[in-house]
Amino acid sequence: MLNTDSRLFLNGCRNDQYSYSSINHTKGYSNEMSLLFLVEGYKTSTLLLLENLTDKKDTNWLKIDSQIYPVLFNFRHFIELILKDTIRYYKLFHREINTYQIGFEKEHSLLTLWKTLLPYLIQNTTSIPCEVLNAIENIIEEVESLDRNSFSFRYPFNTADNRNKKEIVYSMPSMTINLTNLSTTIKEAISALEGLNYKAAALYDN
């Protein structure tokens, strides 16, 4: 039962394997581990939620129409984080930053991040087909058109547009989303973005 002594963040016992989580205990040689854990976490959360969303057993409209939001938010945040991580690896490789610098701007626009990354991709990875880069850019532009600043999948109303207006302005337009296509495309996009990230990490590591 929740009471006045209840706490969320109690230290875990290191002798009890897998009974606790660690945050920023392992930083990595280049201070890369926390970002890696976040990228992996939001990717895994996306896929788990997506699997639950598309599971035809024991489904209903409440489940489908409510869980679509965290699926899209987690996927969008995965894209933002993996773009920033990939940019950081290229900047480390080119010695534009050192391992104690973040290497990316405070920026939520996926398209801005992509345009920052693209010159590095063109310069350093001739093995990536143009079709793959174009496909990734199309997905990024599609997400960006609905949610430029990581807001639309988290809140129902656009507070900036609702000032001094008599009617509510929704963050998202009215639409339906084919879940089979969504699932396939998300998985393909994750694979493609991870491929770019792996190449950047390998280039820096070597």
C-alpha cells in the first residue's frame, strides 16, 4: 500500500542479480553508454508496445486508440536519439569534439538533425545506397510533418495554437493508421537507422 514512507528510488542490492537497474554507472570510454542505453530502451519499448498493439487477441478500440500514442512517441524519440548518437560518433571521428563533449545541439527537429548528419554520411559511407538515405529521409519528413518538436504524440491539444481561440486545436489531425503497414515500416526504419549508427560507431572505433 502506498504511504508517506513509500519511495521510488531505493538502492539495489548488487548481490541480487537482475533485481535493480543502473543509471550512469557505466559511462564508456567515450561517454557513449548512457545515450546507447536510451537508444536501445526507446527502440525496445517501441517494438514491445507495437507487438501488443497489433496482437489480435483480446483487443478493443480503447487499447488500439490509446496505445498508438506511446508507440509513436517512443519511435519518434528513438529516431531523435539515434540521429544525435550518430552525429556524435562522426564528430568524434573527425576530432571536431573530444570524448567529454556532447557533440550535438539542443534540437528536437528530426529534419534539422538529419540535415546535420547527411553530409557526414555522404562523405564517409559510400557503401550506403541513395535509395536507403532517401527512404530514411522520407520517414523523417513524414514524422516531422506531424510532430516537429516532440509535442504532438505526448499531448492532445496544441496549447500554442489554442491561445485566444474559441475552439480547441488538436495536436494531431483526424486520421486512421494501418497498423500492419505501421509495424512493417517502423521495423524497417529502425533497422536502417541502426545500420547508419553501426557504421559511424565502427568508423570511430577503428
